[in-house]
Amino acid sequence: MRKKLISILLATAMCGSMLAGCGSNNAGNAVEKETESAAETAAASEEAPEAEASQTGEKEVLEFYHGYYQDESEWAAAQAMRDIYDEFANAHADGSVTFKPIAVENRDDIVSVKVAGGSFPDIVDAGGGGVPLAAIQQNLVYDLKPYIDENNLQDAVGINYTQHDQDGHIYAVHDQIESRGLWYNADVFEKAGVSADAFSDWASFGEAMAKIRELGDGSYGYIAGQGSSFIINAVMASSENGRKMLESELTEEVINSDEFAEAFKTAAKLDQENGSEHTTDDNGNLMADFNTNGTVGVLFNGVWNASGIDASLTEAIEPVIFPGDISIASAGGGIAVANGMSEAKTELALEFVKYMTSAEVQEKIFTEVQANPCNMTLDLNALAEGSGNAATMKLAEACSQVNNAGTIVIDMGYTWGSDVKSAIINALMECAVSGTDIDARFELLQKELVALIG
Amino acid sequence: MAGLQTNKKKKNKLGMRRTGFIMAFLAPTLLVFCVFYLYPIVTVFATSFCKWDYTNITSPEFFGFGNLWDNYNYIFNKYPFFWEALRNSTTWAILGAVVQIPIATLIALALSRKVKGVKWVRNIYIVPNMISTAAMGIIFLQLYNPSYGIINPVIRLFKKGFSDNILLLHGPAFVAMTCAYIFFTGTTTLMILGNIMAVPEEVREAAMLDGASGLKQDWYIVIPMIKGTLKTVSTLAATSGFLIYNEVYFLTKGAAGTYSISYVIRELAISSPRTQFGRANAVAVIQILAGMVIIVVVNLLYSMNLGKKRIDR
């Protein structure tokens, strides 16, 4: 009897729950219908966002992702950049589109995830890797070239105009130029009995580094590894063929060329003499030895290093370019705009590109952010003198040397790919170990690179 | 006869009901499993046979049966770091099971002793294990630094004038990276310790009466009783050894022959400007299969051992 009662109760409960389920299913259908209509509305609003915005009175938002997230105490330049962005946002606060700068640490990841999903951030200040090829292939990125041409911004965008040109399209404009040369410590040079003539050719450079090592007071030549990859860049730039190779994609022909072999072996030999204990895949690991401790002769780094030099060493540290009157300047990543946004959003995004390359903002990028501005119309020396700041003066000197070098080439990482560059750096670092057979390691590197581009 | 048939029907009905209930309760778990486990695995497997890179990032294209193995062919025959990575990851997996587990067991046995201050030592021991492997990577980078790290001066005691960066030496770099993770056995030790503590006191007392004390008790009573846990932690240690990534990223970035399978996946999918998802997934399939092999091998080894014991008895 008890079992029957329990069975009846269970059956009633089941029927009840079934009915409730069906009821909620109906409700669910209703919700579904509502959702469908909402989705239709959303689709319609995407098609005509301006009309939607004007109907509802809501403003559209133009999201701008950038990587200047650091606290002012950690990196003052980040705050200076954020101020520049905020100024633009405030100036357009009354417009139909709200400009919203978003500082993120994982900017590149955000871009990758969006691109993998078939979308692109409204605007992004793309990092070192530049605008992903996948985004360009999917037509997700706005071509800025027509806008630059119509508004005569060629000088304002500077090197971006040529380096970022991809078959007549420009997908990014970097407000700062990654300008690279060398920094050397004149005091260390003097102690070792060498002069700036060491930068006339790579053989003299090697001899000077040997004399610094002979000092025996813990001083060493230079920070190798990541830094010495620029030796390869500079040696290749010393010949016309090499320059062409740097500007194009990496091919098997380049990998097997004499120019590449000579460049790699020059760098590897110098690195081996310099010692593996002064070799790192990230310059930052040993940077204090140069900027603060003053125990390194030479640092391969960008012009921005001016702001990192300790006050006690400002007098001693000088900028110089690579042997053969060569410098490395790359537009790198930069501001990229999404394709297919509403007219109002696109207009504001383009306005932002113009703003960032304007003389007014570019001056701030030079004096406050302490970077090499892309705008070619600025007189950097005059700006530096006006600032009265020792670091800015050094920066001006370094920028002027890089910008006026006889040969200016792009960083191979941007044309050959970051995976190729890291394979080269790994090979260089292994060659720095005493006794490593450089020829054998180079042959292995060639095989690795051929496989990587396959 | 009729009564028997009615009984059979009743039993069948009850069986059906029970199955229905079981299915109803299993359904949410199965759903979650399918969405979050099965679907990604199937996707990884399927796309490993597709052209999927920067040219078609939102729409992987099946190679077709003629070129079915293109990605695998590239990984096995062209990609320069695959075999090195597989060899390293396999070695780390073996070391995980063969070195890490005995260390963890010895420490757990030591910590299970009822001596003064053992609780304090237990807590102190666990602290470094709470540090992330990423932070650990950075710490070991300092430790191995040839200018101010503590390893080079120790080496100089035996080899005068040694100044090289050990993270750039083929062979020593692998050993240095292994040392950066293998001694951190906190979780494993805790799992083993928990099981040791669960060994009934009566069993220990009985062993004592039989004259087994100290190490003998550990060897003949405790270890056989925690064999199940040892098998589990061995599987975990071997798989985590096989999946090592952070140590490679922070210490060498693959230089001096230290690539790992996980690092190769990163290189193909993220570092490469050509965003080679298809090829990365081919490596991921190999990683999944290797994981399964590890589980089978560990199970096999433990069952073989058990069989031997039974024969001994």
C-alpha cells in the first residue's frame, strides 16, 4: 500500500513538473520570440547605428585599446600618453560618439581573440607585432591611405607612409618611431683607451670591446643576445642586396645568401668574444649594468633609452649609430581602425589618427613621452633646447642621428616575422658560449628558418 | 508461470525507471562534459586535418583525403623543433614519475612522523609550493644568472674560471630547467601525506607487535596501503611534466635545446605571424595522445608491480 502511495505521489510530482516544464516552455518560446526580435533589432541597429542612436538618444561609443596601463610612478610616459588620449576624449565629449580610451595589459591578446572571432577592436594601438596578418586578410582593418592622401598627412605620418604601405594600403599609423642605434659610455671607453672611432666598422668595434674586457674591473663590452640581433640588421644594411632582403619577406634565397651568412657570423663571433654571461634574450635583464652601474661599454637600444639613464651617468653616456652610417627605424605597430563601423565612428577614428600625428601632440610625445615622434616637420633640437631637460637633449641628439643616418633600414623582426627573429636570437645566444662551432650552428639555423617559413 | 512473467515485467519496469533516473541525474554532467571537454577535443582533432592559418582564420578548410596528413607531415618532417620538444617533454614526464614521486613520498613519510615541530616544518615546506610556476621561473632566472646568481660560484669551486651562462649550454640547460620544477612537490606531498595519515592505527600497532617498526613499517605496511594514491600522483606528475611551459618561457625560450611540446604550440599559434592554428592543433593532438599513453603506462607499471607482489606472497 505504502509503495503504491509513493508511486502515485511520484507520478503526480512528475506530471506536475512536466506541466510546469511545458508551461515554462511556452514562456520560453515567448522569451525566445522576444530574443529573436531583439536580435533582429540588434542586427538592424548594426546596419544603421546612426539612425538607432538618434532614435534612442544614446551615444555610440568608440573604444580605443592601448597598452599604456602602467602607473605614473612606474612609467611616467604611460601617464603622458593617457593624458593625450583623455584630451582628445574631452575635446569630443559633446559629439555624437563617445571616445573611450581603454588601457589594457593584454592588448595583443585582445586583438588576437577578436580577430580569431572575425572582428577587430574599434581602434587599437597595435603592439610590436603590428596589425595581425589574419585581420588584414579578413578585411577587418580600415585602409588609412586615402584619408592620409586627402588630408595631405604624408609628412605628419612620416615613415609610416612608406614602411606601412602594403600594396597601396596603409593599415596602421604609429605615432612614435622605433628608432635604434647604440649608446656608449664614454668613461668606460676612456678607461679602456678607446674612442668613438670604434664605431667606424665592426672590426674596430670588436677590438674596442676586447680592450674594455681587458680592464678587469668587472666591465664588459655590450649586452648581447636580443641586442646583438641588431648587429645582423646593421651588417645586412651595409650592402644594397642586404637592404633589399631586409625590406622583403624572408625567402629561402635570403636564408642561403652570403649577406645573411656574413651578418650572422659577424654578430656571433662578436658575441662569443663578449661571453655568454653577458647574453640575454631580454635586454631589460641586464640594462641596469649600463644605465645605472656604468659597467658596460655599449648598449644596443632605442633612442628612448635616454630617459632611463641615471642622472650620475648622463654626462658620460652618448648616442651613436651603427658602423657604416646606418640606423634602424621602424614604424612597428601603430593605430589601426576597424572596418565596417558607422560613419560617425569611422570619422572620429580618423580624426584621432590626425590628432595623434599633429604637431601639437607630436611635440608632447617628444618632450613628455620621450620618444621619437613620427611627424617629420618638427625641429627636435629646438624643442629639446626649449625643454632644458638633459634627458630630452640626449633624446634629440639620438633621434637626429637616427633620422639623418646615411642608411635607414627596418628592423628585420617586422618583415621576417617575430618567430624568425626569436630563432635567430636563440642561435646567437648559443653561439655566445665559448667553444661553440659558429659555422655548424649557422647551418642548423638555416634549416630551422627554411622550415619556419614553410 | 503467469506469476513469474508478471514478476519479470515488474522487474523490467523497475529497471527502466532506474535507468531513467540515472540518465536524468547524469544529463547535466554529460552536457557540461560534452560542451567543455568533448567539443574542444573533437575540434582540436578535426582542425588538425585542416588548413587553418592567417589566411582563413574564421573558416578552417579541410585538406581533403589526398592531403589529409599535411599538418602532421609538416610537424614531423619539417618543423625544426618538434622532435626536440617531444624528447624533452617525454623526459620531463618520466622524471616527474620517477624522481618527483619518490621525493614526495619520502618527504610525506618524514612529515607523518609524530615528532616535535613537525607541524611547523610542514607549513614551512608548503609555502614555496604556493608560488606560481611563472614567479618560480623568474626566481630561477636570477639563481642561474652568471653575473650574480649563486650557481656559477658553486660550479667554479669545481671548475675554475667557469663563467658561461648555464642556461645556454646544451645539456646543463636541460638539467637547470628540470631543477626549477622537480623539487616542488607540495601538492603531491600533501596528497600522499593525507593517505598516510589515513592508515589505521590498529594496522600499525599490529605491525609493531609483529616486530615491524620505523622504515620496515613504511616499506611493508604504509607504501602498499597507499599504492592507489601513488598511482594517481604518478599520473599527475608525469602529465604535468609533459605539459611544462612556464619554465621554458621564462628561462630559455627554447634556446640550447630546451623546447617543450606546450612551447611549440605557443610558437605556432601565437608567436608565428602566420598564426598556424591547424599545425598547432596537430601538435595538440599528439599531446593528447601522449597524455593517454602516459596514463596507460603508469597504470600498467603499477599493476605489474602489484602482480609481482601477489606472486611473492
